[in-house]
Amino acid sequence: MLSGRFKFKQLRHCVVLASLMAAATGCAVAPHEAPRATRTGVQPLDRLQVAILPPERDVQAQLMAGDFALAANDLKAAADAYGKAAQLSDDPRVAGRATELALAVHDQAAATRALDRWAALHAKPLDLAEGRARVALDRGDTAEAERQLDAMIATGDADAWRDIGRTLMSARDAAQAGVLLEKIATPQRLPNDSSAWLAMSELGENLGRHDYAKAIGDGAMARFHDGTTYAWAAQQKFRAGDKEGAKKLFAKAVAKDPKNTRLRLAYASVLAQGGDEKAAAKLLAAGPQDSDTYTMRMTLAARANDKAAVARLYEDIRHRPDDVQSDNAFTLGQLAELLGKDEDALDWYAAVGDDDPHIYDASVRSAVVLHTQGKDDDAHEIVAELQTTYADRPEQLLKAFALDGELYMDARQFDAAAASYSKALRVKADDTDMLYGRGLAYAEAGKIDLSVADFRKVLELKPGDVEASNALGYTLADNDRDLGEAQSLIEAARSARPDDPSVADSWGWLQFRQGQLDQAENTLRSAWLKRKDADIGVHLAEVLWDRGEHDEARKVLNEVRRIDPKNASLERTERKLSP
């Protein structure tokens, strides 16, 4: 006989399992009967018969395999797994997913099998016709693709034209898709819906069928006379180079739908590109506002250096409801910066939410503002936080190290700047911008060999780069090294940018190093007249001093001091020229 304790355990197992498979366990107990004796040492679970499906017959196993493959971005494995799952599952969604994945990897046979299974599970006629059209396009069967596209239209489904556009955009052969577009999407067949007409016109542009796109766009404008169709026709005019025609059509579009901020922004962009920024700003100021209109208004005011317009916009947004202020905290910070309200700017940047797309830029601007206030420790602390927060996002991390380098450069801490650029290069090796920045830092730190090496590396990665050619040429000339090579490099930069004062400055400085004082003075004086840049002024003053024109040299240096009193070249030159 079994012990009483063991009988209790047996009964408990039977009760738990009874609802699942009482017959298989043999654990059923008649009411009011004592449990039957069982062979000692044999437990009820020993007699369970559990059927284990092989993975190829287990739909859940295949779906899991497909999802894991998708997570690993292995589309081929995902398509194989979902293809097997579709044949096992009665869920039409699985067959649809299998079709989509097979088409994504251009497996026509698998796509056909999945489509057949989907059809057996009563898929929508539109979905089946779309899938068959895509298979036909994939194998280059234009006639079959056309039949299936016709079938899509014949379904009368409200989404048919949207799906036709998606199908043609997925085609590997743009020419084939363009031919089909013109056959299928004719004015006679398009629905009485301006969005469908414009979608087909835009698709025509994308497929290189410009005449078709224009005809459909013009037809939409003539038929519907709404703001959207006028705007699309305006965009086509603008792309064709007819800016005046584009402006007229955009004016009609805005007149038809004056509350549409998208239309006003598009029209304002055309006006601004045509040089009429005042009209663009006036257009945007009238009517409903959103974050995009505020941003563009700020950009136009800043570009025009219109402090009054900046102040009006700042006060306008600042007195809007709290939610509007919150949505535009970054713009308010920028406006405050433009108005010289640094503390207000810092407050607005701090108010930018963590989920705001401008949160990174708000931190960058905060660091810059703190730097201009002389609070460099606070500025670098913000940059360090960025480097920690975005440690797993290379693009933002690279920018954070670059910002650190720029702040150190501006503070004339050149070794620290070079170290920051070196950290950036560990994030993205051979980034030409970071190499260029480090080359400048090394040059200012007097580490000429390292500077030259970085500039040469930039030119190796980007042959003919104007900035690097000019920087390397100037560095060699400034240190009386390889003046022949310096001349070749600066001449190349001059050919690319003949009117650039910074390149002219390098050329004039090379002439000075070569002892050509007359030519150097003419070159540098011309550059100084074009741009009152401190470095150009310092070089001109040194040439004038060497020519014995000390009074004029001092006059130029005084002007440089007003422009940039902390300029490193100014201090070095004044020490050198002091009696």
C-alpha cells in the first residue's frame, strides 16, 4: 500500500491535469471511492503522451523564426519562414505577410505560392490583384501586369488608385512602370478625386514621365480648381524654371485655401528664393500659425537682420497659450539669442521637452550661449552630458565631440581642441571635417608636422578639396616650408574660388614669404577691402611694416583690434613689431 502522503500528491496531480487530458492520464476518481492502488514507483506523469510537432509543421515555430529573422534584418530567412507558416496557418494575414516578404526578396515562386494560399483563405480581390501585378512586374511581364492593374481598378475599392501607385513605384524597371502608368492612369479612368490625379502626376515625375505628369497636373487644375491642384501646378512650373509662373499659381492656391499653412510655406519659399523675402515674411505673418511658419519667419527676419521683426515675433509667440510656447520653446530660445537675451534663451532651451526633435540642438545652443558668457566650465559640462546621453548614437556623438573642439578652439585652448577632434575620429575614422578641424588646432598649437599630416590626409580622402588645399598651402607658407608645393596648392584653391578673400589672404601671405612685397601688398589690400577679417588685416599690417609704412601698419592693426581684440595673430604680430 502507498503512504497517505503519496496518495495526496497523486490526487492533486490528477485534479490539475484533469481539465487538459483526463483520459490520457487514467487519473479519474469515482466519487466516494478510495483511490485505486497503483504500481509502486510509477507516477501519473510517467504515462502522459505529449505529441511534439517537428518545427517544419509547427506554425508558431515558423512565425517566431520569421520574426527573429526580421529583427536581424535577414529578409530571405524571414520570407522562407513566413512562406512555410502560410501553408500551415488558416489566418489570411499570415499569407499576406508571406506574400509581401517574398516580393521584397524577389522570390517569384514563393510569392505565387503565398498568393495562392491567400486566395484560398479569401483575401480581398484588390490585395490579390496587387500581389499578382507585382509578381508580373518583377518577372518583366508587362501584359500580365497590365491585366492585374486593370483588375485592381475593376474592384471599385476606394484604395485601388493608392495601391496602383504603390505597385508601380515598387517596380524594378522604371521605364516599364512609366509605360503602364500612362496606359492605366488616363484622364478618362482616374476617379473624381483631386488627390488621385495629383498622386499619379507626382508618380509620373518620379518615373521620368514629365509630359504625362504635366498633362495630368494641368488636367487636375482645370477640373478641380482647388488650392492643392494649383500648388502642384506651381511646383511643376518652378521645377521647369518658370519662377514667375510658379508665383502666380501659388498666389491662386493660397487665395483658394488661405488657412492652409503648407501652401503658404511653399509660396513663401518661392518668394524668398526669388529675392522677395519681405513679401514672404508678410505672407507668413498673415493667417494661422504653426511651428514651421514661426521657424521660417524667424529665419527670414534673421537673414534680413531685422531686429524689429525678430522682437515682434518673439513677443507674439511668448504671449501665446502655454502649449504653443512649449511647442516652440526652441524657436523662442533662438529668437532670444538674436535679441541678445542670453538668460532668456537659456531658460527657453531648458524648457525644450525630452521628446522634442530639437532637444539635442537646444543643448548645443545652451553650450554656445554659456561659452559666449565666459562660463566655459558649464558649457563643457553640457557637452559632456551630450557625449554620455548619445554614446550609442554615433552621429550625435561625433557632433558633440566636434562642438567641444570648436569651443576649445574659440577659447584658444588648441591642445584640448585637438584632443576633442581625436575623440571624434575614434567615433568615425577618417572623417574629413574632423581631420580638418584637428589640423587647424595642431597648426595653432605649433604642431606643424601633425597639422600638415592631417591636411594631407583630407586631400587624400577628398582630392582637390578647396578648404584643405588652402589650409595646407597657407600652413606651409606660414612656416617657410615647401613653398613650391604651397604655391601649387593655393593656386588650385584660387582657380576654384577666385573671389574668396580667405584664399587671397593665403596667396598674399605666400607672396610675402617669397619676398614679393609689392604683389603681397596689392593682394592683401584687395582682400582687406572685400572682407574686414582680422587675420587678413594682420597680414596686411606686417607687409606694410616690412615696407617701412609703419603709420599705416599701426592704423590697420588698430582697426583689427576693434574687430577682434583677442585675435591670436594680432597679439603675435604686435609683439613682433614692438620697438
